[in-house]
Amino acid sequence: MHTPSSGQTKRLLRSVAKAAVAPPAGGAPLMSGSVIAGFPSPAEQYVERPLDLNELLVARPAATYFVRAAGDSMSGAGICDGDLLVVDRSLSPENGSIVIAAVDGEFTVKTFRSDADGVRLEAANPAYAPIRFSGEMELRVFGVVTAVIRRLAARPQ
């Protein structure tokens, strides 16, 4: 296993410390390269331009909104209770899209399915049955989920 040199480590720590003390206006700093989730990488890393989460996650600002998820019906799709969903209402749902929808006036987030059997909304948790639509049921799609934002650590007090 290769361990970064003392000089490499010091340069990385200086760039992280500099970015943490004086983050640039308009976004948090983006480190170049990536972080290895396995063994540490010997590659040097430098601070690039600021990372703007709107630029990264919002393709169409006028058509985008955020909504907080509640419950566990979409846990298999990586959407957990409390996650912030980025939703683009200008996109039309395709088979397999995760959508924000109202079913008879009740809002939900589910996977949109359309095939020979008709339209249905499916949870990503086997504990929940699909919502199949009959003649009297009303389905209104309010956008396609394009990203999920999750906080991993508690906010500092």
C-alpha cells in the first residue's frame, strides 16, 4: 500500500483548510480528483473552482423545485425519509422515471410505469403495493425527480 508523502498530505491539508476558512462566495470549494472509497490514493488533490450545487443539480431553474421526502416507500431507489428531492416539472415522465404525483389529490413520490397493463405508480419497497389506475382515479404528475440530497451528519449546534 502506498502512503502519500508528507509533502502531499501537507498540501492537501492546506488547500482544505484554506477552503474551509474562506469559502468563496457562490458555492463551496470543489476538490479536483475524487476520493477513493477503498484504499487511500497517492494522487495529489487541489482545489478547483467553487462548486455551485444549483449548477450541478438544476438544469432548468424556472421549472425546478425542491421537496422533502417522507416515509420509506422509495428506500430501494435510494430515497430515504427526510431526503431533499430535486424535481423538474418541465420533464415528461418516461417508463421508470421517479415522479412527484398526486393520486386523487394525495401527493406521493413513486416510480412511473406505463405498459400494456396501463399506468401505475410503484414503490421501491416490497412492503407497498403498486397504485394501479382505474377509470375514476385521478393521476397528476408534478415533475420528475432528478436528484436526491441527503445530509449524512447532524448539523452542528
